[in-house]
Amino acid sequence: MPSKVPAAASTLRILTYLAQRSRPIAASRIASELDIPRSSTYDILAELLDQGFVLHYSDLHAYGLGPSAYELSFGYTRQAPLARLGKRVTERLTDRVGEISHVAVLQGRHVLYVVEARLSKPASYPTDVGVRVPAHLTASGRAILSALPANQLAAVFTGETVLEPHLGAEVGPAFPVARALAD
């Protein structure tokens, strides 16, 4: 379905495209890959530049995200939508099953706990909101990893040869990544 506001749609597509890149990109490539007319691409980039959402790297003849894009993304964090939405769900789940419950998100090879609900009794294991733990060492992390397509799972562990066998391990057998991915 065509957008009722094509300029806004193109602007958001450009920002999303830039956010997915690890380096600045030439305007001609942005236009080509997003199938946006070159003149529109340059006009949109000029406005985004004026508003601080993109930076122009003149030595590279390329564009990357700017400080206003960072501020916008940080605003998302300040509003804590996962915490707001997850709080009720985790509280109901904890009341129903009588155990601690979490909302966690995958960040690279780790899970980050963003919401936690506990009963008044002590938890059977220590966790806290804001804690990052290797994903393969937690039930939450393993659940998230098991839902990933194989190529994305492999990308998460690219370059790893062994995984930590358990939290706080000082010594112990190595845990080969190949075995972890096969399990």
C-alpha cells in the first residue's frame, strides 16, 4: 500500500537504512538501494543534516547518523516501553506460577534483564534488572537463542571458540561453541 506521506516514508527508510550500516554511505548508494529518486534523497538528507539527524563526511562523500538520531533513540530508552509493558505481564506470571519471572532482551551474546517480578520469598537465584549475563547460561537467554533462525544464531557466535561453562567460572572445561549450537 503506497504511503499517504511519501516524503515521511522515504525519510524513515533512509534513517533506518543508515542505522543498519556500520559506516557512512554515499547518497547515490542510498538512493539506489532504497529506490528513491536521487533528487529526493539529496533533499531529504539536506533536511536531516540541518536537523542533526545525519552527518555528512565530506572526505568520504558519505552520510551517517547524527546526534539527533542518538537523542531520539535515547528517548526510547528513557520512556522504558519494555519495562512498562513487561511489568504487568511478569507480575501476573509470578502470581500464577509462584516463581520469579523476567523480561530479557538479547544484546549480542548476552541477555539484559529489563523487568523482574518476585514474590516476597527469596529468589532461588540472584538476578537484577540491568544485569547482563551470557545468553547461553540462562533460561531466558536459551529461550531467546532457540527462537533465532540458524543463520542469525551463527552470527551471534561468530568468532567464538568456547563459551563460559557457568557464571563465575574460574577453572573448568571449555564449552565448545559447536556443541552449544548443536544442543
